[in-house]
Amino acid sequence: MRSAVGFKRLCVGVSLFGILSIGSPFSYSRETFVSQAVVPVPLNSAAGKQDSAAGLFSRMTVRHHWQETHLARLSETRTYKVQNEKDKIVAEQVVVMEYTAPGTDTFTSSSEQGSRYVLHHVFRRLMEDEKKRVRGDKDPDSLITPENYTFEIVGTERVDSSNCSVVHAVPKHKQTDLFEGKIWIDNEDFAIVKITGHLAKNPSFWIKRVDFVRNYRKIDGFWLLSREEAVSVIRMFGTETLTIDYKNYTVNGSEAPQSPSSHEYDARIDRL
């Protein structure tokens, strides 16, 4: 029985680690999914008059570079949690993450409970991998590009206070670090508000499917993650859910600069 449980935890670690390593278009682009109100916006509204998908993602690239340039310091409290299909908590850990540009991430644990395997082989692995990516300037967010995906603007919706373009993203390659799903992009800031989808390729035969949801909110001028959820369906073992909640943000330690203007977007796109 212990070996079966250990194998299950290994599957959970592989699948949930894989989905959370997928790029979302902004490093440190971090209220919860259930609290976000999504209201359709008519396609003929001003918010619905968007450029082509290529133009939209060009502006997203500008926004990405702007945020990377201006985000000097960041601290947040994260709660990592794994639950089984009966909603029983398998493991939970609360940490404080502090980021200093250009490439330093530190994690300080304030509490933990539950499975030592998940604490050490899932949560710790996620944190260690993030630190390596930051130090090596290997931003997985850059994966969401026209080179890796076919994008189609399928409509507009209002998510909380944001009027968004809704984009269907289809991966051009069957890779575990790519996904198929939808992206909600703020029509004023060209920042990601929400992503839903599933892995383009499952990381193991034992994992039938991995679905995820990411939610973002604007804090002091920056779009930051508020919640991530990844659900893995594992053959013979059922469903495991990993959530990461992000709270208590301190950004830059001072007032954030103004977002790019429309003229700045156009000028920077010309330089890309």
C-alpha cells in the first residue's frame, strides 16, 4: 500500500509540476477563480473592436517587457495546497516569496502540514524550479507566442472590472509545456486576466488529463497572479487538485509607474 501511495504522489508531482511550469504571458503576472464574475460583452461594442490576433499579441509582448523592466521588488504570501477527490487536504504549506530584480527569488516557509512527500517532492520542487528559472533568466512565459500557438479571437467578455478579448489558443506542437485553452486579455492594458486549459500532452501514461485555471489581478499598476489551480486525473487513483493562492502583495515598495500609452505601444511594436 505504501508503494502504491508513493507512486500516486509521484504522478501528482509530475503532472501538477508540469502544468504550473507552463508559461503565462508575464513573469510575476499573479481574486480567486470562483470570485471572478464573467459577463459577456457584445461583439459590436467598443471593447470588441480589437486588432487581429497578431496585433493583440504584439501589444502583449510590449506589456510583458514593460512589466519586466519596471518590476524591481515584489513580496507575496503563497498558500500551496493539494486535495484529493474527497476534498481532504493531503498537504498544505504557507510561504513568503520575495523577488528582487534582476534574478533573485527567496522562499520562507511559515507553516506546513500533511504529506511529507508532497511537501518535499511537489511544493519544494515547484519553488526550486522557479528559483532556477529566475536566476537563469529562463522565462517560460515567453512560450505563449505565435511560433508555438495558433491564436483566434473568439469574442469578448467582462471579467470583474476588465473588458477582455477572449482568445482560443491551439498549440502547434504536442509538448507537455504547452496547453490548449482560452486566454482572457484586458483590452486596455493588454495583460492576461485569466487562462483556462489542459496540457497539450500528458506527462505520463498514468495521467489521463491535467486541467488548469489561472487568475490575475491588477496591483499597483502590475498584473499579478491571484490563484492557480491544476487538476490531475490519475489512472487507478482518481483526482488530485493543487491550488496556489497569492495574497499580501507588496510591489516595488513605492508608487508604480504609469502603464504604456497607446502611442508607446505602437512605437515599441515597431521596434520589436
